[in-house]
Amino acid sequence: MDLSALYTQIILEHSRSTRNKRQLTCATCKERGHNPSCGDDITIELQLEDGRVVDAAFTGVGCAISQASTSMMIDLIKGKTTGEVAQLTDTFLAMIRQELDNDSSLKNLGEAVALKGISQMPARVKCAVLAWHTLQEAIKTGA
Amino acid sequence: MGFSVHEIRQDFPALAQSVHGKPLIYLDNAATTQRPVQVLEAIERYNHFANANPHRGVHYLGTEATRAYEQARERVARFINAGSRKEVIFTRNATEALNLVAFAFGLAQVKAGDEIVLCISEHHSNLVPWQQIARLTGAKLKYLYLDEEFCLTHKEIQAKITDTTKIVAIAQMSNVLGTIYPVREIAGWAHSQGAVVVVDAAQSIPHQVVDVQALDADFLVFSGHKIYGPMGIGVLYGREELLREMPPYQFGGDMIEYVEEESSTFAPLPQKFEAGTPNVEGAVGLAAALDYVESIGLKQIAEHERNLTAYALEELRKLRWVRVHGPLDMAQRGPVISFEIEGCHPHDVATILDTYGVAVRAGHHCAQPLMNYLKIPASSRVSFALYNTKEEVDVFLESILNVRKWLGYGS
Ligand SMILES: Cc1ncc(COP(=O)(O)O)c(C=O)c1O
Ligand SMILES: [Zn+2]
């Protein structure tokens, strides 16, 4: 296991960044997700308008991986349609589960590709996917 | 005979391995302990020469299995100074033993308006079953809270345990804080108020002499796997007159006397509480583990672990970015240390330490009410056993400096 592939500059930066960490004033949906086993606990808020993510943010606490993953995801989904978000979610989860047939779709994930190494660390997979599963729930309830 | 940790380590094959290219430093003993060859060989011998259903077979192996199983029961009874072997029930683990007490004793005895008193640091296994009993009976749960030193005061004990208290269920040692609670004092006071005392000895049993009579415990539970024995075997001790009055917990083979089409009568103690084919190899392994611990001596083990704990605590306190959750007074605690590293989430701490070969626990340690009470989402935890060394503590301490570096802090 190579820590330098895990705690990269970009992941550490995102894990400490407060840029996406706030409450939305006009949230249309909101979902809390947590990993009971490790205490990661995040709440994602979305402002959906006409099937598009106009704004997104999160609050909560957790490990560097869960916090970075959430922050990167929010950067990625802002401005996207819910259809595009669903596709990104599938790509991200497939990357973590090592189920991607070809790597060409990875480019769509932007900085979140930095979490690819998590697929080698079963104990931390939950931390990386928490944000994305929570996002799926948020969109489901908001739709 | 002197205590030689280096000789002891030879008994534990699991300790000789490397993980991620580093020698394994196993500091997660509060979760489960490794097993000595003496235990592994006892299990193997049983499987080679005596495997059969106890209490049923007329044939040679059946008799051997019965003998092995009942000898293990005697061994446990002696270890905890039970009044008789009938007071020792084998279960799968501490959790099942606590459920047995809650559902066979609690459900029948607790009435609406009664109170069940727990400590806020209880493991979920000694908390969730009582929540269920409270819900089913209309009883009320009350918690003992801790002072700034993470200890229980006499005042708190006497204020919370009153004549409306029916059951007091408390761990002898916290699996998060390391605090050792004054169980004997609690039992004395609880009995004066007419309450029954359930002691969770899952954490204390490998570190100190546990004497059910000296403690005046009505029930006491522990798991084999936390005292160098196998998983899948646990113990419920109960005072004979209480066990005798209790209805069975599970029904089926082995726990009956006569079965007719419409009704049955139940076997006497302890079989009444052991439905179905038991885990004989587990019981045999547990007995071997207790032999092993006694051959080394609990006093010697406790002293060795106390030295490691005092040293680790002292060194951790020198690091201004480390916060310890638990008593600093060695007289109040056992060899479990929970800590937080400023700016570093426990999950990341555990992942990074793992790459240095150091196994620690991170999370809420199955004690979410305690974590809420302390207002922390999670903590990291090291816990020592008889085979840990000062050198291992040093590697752990060096490695936590690296945790800070990996996560982008100067020191
Ligand atoms: C204090 C305490 N009680 C109960 C348990 C439950 O033990 P088991 O999972 O073996 O049933 C544990 C295990 O972590 C514990 O630390
Ligand atoms: Zn996590």
C-alpha cells in the first residue's frame, strides 16, 4: 500500500478546503449520509432547477478521504444535469469497484480520479463512496 | 519465575509475521487478542481425538467430548471463582451472554416504571439489549455520567442507583477510555437498594483477577477471544438461585428433560441455557487460554501492561497535538488508550499506522452514546496485551509523528 498515492497534495487540499463547506440558502434537497463504522458524517445540499444542479454544498465531519471525495464531487456536479450527474456517479463507483471496462470515461471525473487508488484499500472504500451514495439519495428524494 | 516478554512472544505465531513489509505490531488487543500455540494445539488435539456431540453420544468419542466440555466449564468456574459449575453457561460471546440475561432475566423481572442503570461508556452490547427491555417493559433507562477524569464518583453512583433501580449493568473496564469502574462498590450500593448487578467483564478479564464472589456480581459475562482464546465462545456467570428461577432463553435439543407432544420440561442448570450442539472446541480452547494466563500469572501480566500503558501515556502527553480520552491516573485505568491527533481523523491515523505495521483501532468503538457525550465523532485507540513490548510502543510513537507528516503537518 502506497501512502503517497493516497494522501496526495490534491486530496489533502480538498480535505481541508472550506470552499464547498457551507449551507445553501435555497436548497431544494438535502441528504445526510454516514459511515457508522468510522464516524464519517456528511450532509449534502443541492439546489436543483429544471433538472440541473445550480448549486451544491456540504457540511459535516469525517476522514480526509471522505471529506476530499465530497469536496471534489461537488466541484464536479455543479452546473450538470441530473442525467449527467447519474452518469458521473456510475463512473466513479465503477472506478472504485474496479469495474471500468475502459479508462476513457475517467477523464470526466476531473480531480476525483485522484481517488482511484482507494480501490486497492477495501477498508477505506466506504469513505470514498459515501458522498456519491448520499448524492444519489439526495437526487432521488428531490426528484 | 520471571516474566520474559520475549519468551512469551515465541508462543504467539501470529506475532511473527510482517504486514506491508514491516514487522506486525499488534495494538488492537481490546478488539481481540492473538492466540498462543497452547490454545491452538488444545483445539487441534480435541479435533483429532475427541470430536463428537457432548451429552448425547454413548460411544467413546461422545464421552470424551462431554469430558472435555465439562472440564472446560470447571476451568472457567475456577478462574472466576464461581460457587459451582452450574453457574457457568457457555455462549457464543459476551454479547450473547448479555442478551441472555436481558431477555431471560430482565424481561421477566422488570416492570413498567422500574429503572435500569447503565454507564454512559457502555459498549453497545451492554446497552442495546437493555434499551429493548426498557422498550418492551416500559422501564426507564438511566445513565451514570463521568467526571472530568473520566471516572464515576460515589455521588453519581448513589444519586442514580435508587430503590426504583431493578438492574445495574456496567462494564468493569471501558473499552474506549480504559477506566476501571468500582464494580464492587457499585454492587454493594446496588444490592442495598434491591437491584441486581450485571458485570460486563469483556475488557477486564485479561488484565486483572476477576472474582465473581469478591465482586458480589449477580451476573458476569466475557468473551473467550479477548483473553487469548478462540472466537465463538463466551461465558455467562449467574448466581445459581437467579439462574434457577429464569425461564430458558432458547429452546431445542440439549436443554430439555422430557418432551411430549404438547409440552416439555427443561434440563437442570447449566444445560437449561445451552440449547443445541455447543462449541466444544471453543470451550476447550478457552480453557487452554485460561491455563495459559494463569501459568504466567495475572499479577505479572497486569504489571507488564501497566508499565507499557504508563510509558505510552507519558510520551503521548508530551505531544501538544495529541489529546488522550481517559484517566491519566494509572490507579483508575487499564491498558487501553484512546486518543485524538489534532487535524487528523482517526480513520486516516489507522490507515497510515497500518502501513508502518502498527495495528490500531479507529472509530466509535461500539460506544456511540459515549462519543456523543464526549462530543467527539471518533477516536483512535491502542490497547496492550501481555506480549507487547516497550520497543513496539516506541515504533508506535515514532509512527504517529509520520501520521502528521503524511497529512501535511510539520510536526
Ligand atoms: C466492554 C465490552 N463489552 C462487550 C463486548 C462485546 O464482545 P463480543 O463482540 O465478543 O460479544 C466488547 C467487545 O468489544 C467490549 O469491549
Ligand atoms: Zn472514513
